[in-house]
Amino acid sequence: MFDSFLGSPSVRMDRPTYHADFRRIRGSGIPFQNKLERGQNFKERGFASWEAFAAGDWEASLSLADERRDAYAQQFREEAQRNILARRLRVIEFPVTPYVQWEMFVLRVRVEVGDNIRVLDARKISDLERERPVPEVVILGDVVMYEVQYDDDGNAAGANRFADPALIRETNAGFNELYERGEEFHSFFDREIAPLPAPAVAY
């Protein structure tokens, strides 16, 4: 699964180019969008909730996690109008990192307004990750696929763009298999995230 990524031709895009290409393809009539999120530590500068989290103000970060609720709801209404099925699979390692603990509160807001998110314990795919982690990837229908890139400090840094139909089909099949293995978001959140104490953060 995902073996064909190695050596497959791609075009490297910086962040603005990636975002522009993503929006163009996403608005072109694709039937689905699948996102596999694997990293455990990112930085989301400019997002007030993350900024509060990074500053060590856990309570403020939780209260601010709701700030994009209306924008998320509008996004999902537009997806429904365009008949786009959007799904996300979040792979999580244990012990849960402070970033992931924070992110799960943001994802909970997204789920509450219509996002389709499942969670997968990384220990359940150790057989797939003997040599490398599963890819951080976004698939837009059968048209294009992006391997999202980050710098060494966890900041978004663009993407590698893949357009080979066979590679996209193979990767999407892998996503579908893992998504079926994933756990329903709220059951995971209530069991693994809600009981955790506030994290100690040093950013």
C-alpha cells in the first residue's frame, strides 16, 4: 500500500501555488476529496486558537477553537451543493502529542457541523510503516493528488503534485481501506482525548 509513491514523478509547488491549484481543481466538479493526515506536530500561525495553545493558554485555545465554526459550516454546505464527498482520516500516535490533543478539539468542531472524520491508531498500521510513514496526502477525485510538505519546524511548505491516474487510483484505494479501519470520531475523542489533562507546551 502506497509503495508507488517512491520514484513517481511529481511537480513541487510552493504554498501559494499549491493553494491556487487546489482551489481550481476543487471547483472543477470533482466527486470527492480524501485527506490522510499523518504528522503529529505542526504549526498553524495566524489561527488564534493555535496561537493561544502555543503560548500555553490552554483554556483560551479551547474557547477559540470554535471561531471558524461558521466558515466550516459554509464550506460543508457548498460541498453538499456540489455533491463533493469530503473525508479525512487522522492517524494518531500514542502518547498523544500536545499538538494533536489541541487539534482534536478543532476537528470536533468540524465534525459537529458536518465533516466526515475518522481516527486511526498508528499502532494498527505498524505493518505498513516498517520503512516509512503513510503519506500526508490530499486526493481530489481522479484528477490530482498532493503530498503535503512541511519544513523542519512544522510549517506548511507547499506540496508535491501528482497527476498519474494509476497512482491516484492506487493511493485512493489505500485511503479507502484505512478509512474503513478508522474509528468514529466522537467515540475516539470521548475515550482518548477528553480525559487528558491540559498539555505542557513549549513552542
